[in-house]
Amino acid sequence: MIQGVKDGFVDFHEAKLHYTDCGSGRVIVLLHGFPENLHIWDRFATALSKNFRVIAIDLPGFGNSDCIGYVHTMELMAEGVHAVMRHLKLRRYVIAGHSMGGYVGLAFAEHFRENLSGLCLFHSTAYPDSEVKKTERSRTIAAIKKRPLQYLKSFAANLFADSRNVHFKELNNIVSTASPRGIVAALEGMKMRPGREVVLKFAPFPVLFIWGKKDKLLNYEDLLPQAETPRRSEVLLLENAGHLGFYEEPEESFNALKSFANKCFRNGGRFVTKNKSNGI
């Protein structure tokens, strides 16, 4: 647990959503990926809380948040995020979403864009699943229903460029706590999500893309064209990162996110010269 953090729950669709709240000032919302929970962001939340108020949320079916149904669409998860922020009486903020959290951030941007000062897609994409990817998710659902622990033990290795990363055990512990029901509901939701390139095209807020050149799940070269879509965007390509830049290249990732958030909150979101940022 982060020092000085407040823990809370919000009622949503007859379920409970869990969040943490630390720091003060302008607000950054951190959304975890699949099949993680909010503790994936602990180091970032601690570092960012020196300059911002940081809200991290367990998406439905993960961490200490309840499952809501058999399918958790990205729209449903975005409504959950909005419910947490309404509960906290917060109206404007930057959202940073890792992988699935980025899909949720895009759904949020489609339905609640007036609340966004900026959006960071962290190892994520606005593109929908290909038919091949949908088939792969269906196979994963079948595997989870039969042997959930076996799947979870093997999953973490695919997220790192090098599974010998010093944080591999920590990530594996986080992933291994995920509930099979939550995993299946999220997979079903990701499988049916639409492409949201149009959300990027008409985004009235800046967008930061962070991708890893050694990502085994997303090929950054295939994703680059979407970075040209928003009116205001930045791209950070991490040379030695797979799907977990905040673990594999934490200082560069942190500096980029902090600088981006500062610009989103300054001068109506117009980009200005970068400030020197503190490392993690």
C-alpha cells in the first residue's frame, strides 16, 4: 500500500468498485491493464503524488472491485470510472490507461470527453481486435475456464521484453490474484470493442502514445499511423520495453507522463516546452 493513500469504494450496478486516492492538486487517473489491478501503478502513483492528485481504480472484476456480469464491455468499465470520479466530485483530469485500461480510456473519451484534459494510451491502441485476435481471446477464455492458474502463471512472461526483469515476480503475484470470472468478462468485452480511431480524430484534448519496441503483444510499427490522427499528440517509443514500460523503462515513462500532464493542465492543453521531471 502507498503511504498516505486513501482507500475507497463506490456503488456501481449493485456492485462495489475500489479505488485509491493520494496526493493533491490537478488529477491524474490511472487505469490498469489485463489481468492486472491498481497495484501495478504503485510506484507511479507514489511518484506522481508529489505533484498531482492520483486516483487509481480497480476495474470491474479485478483487484478489490466486484464482477458485474458475464461480459464487462469497455463502455461499462468507462461508466464505472465515471462513477468513481463523480463520487469524488472531480470534473477534469488526465487519464492514463495501460493496455486494456487504454481501451477503457478511449471508451471514456467517447462518452465523457468533457471531463478529459488529456489521454495517455500506454501500450494500447484505438484499433479493434482483428479476427485472429478474437479467435485467440476465445481460446484463452476456454483455457481460463479449464485451468485458470496455469494460464495466469504463464501470462506474465509475455508482458516483458525479457522475463528475467527484476519485477517479474511482483507482476506475477499481481496477475495471479485475478479472478477467472473477471478475466473472462474482460476478455469478452475486449473481443467485442469497436475501433475508436474517430475518437482520436475529434479529440479536443492532447493524446500521448507510449509503446515498446519489443512488445510481444502489440507491434508498434502497426500502431504508428494512429498517432497522426489526433490534432495534438506526442509519441514515446521505448527502445528496450515490451508491454510494461513503467516496469522496464520507468524513468523515461514517468518523465513523459508527468511532462504531458503538466502541459495538459497548462494553457488550455496547448503544448509548451518540457519541464525537467523527477525520476522514480
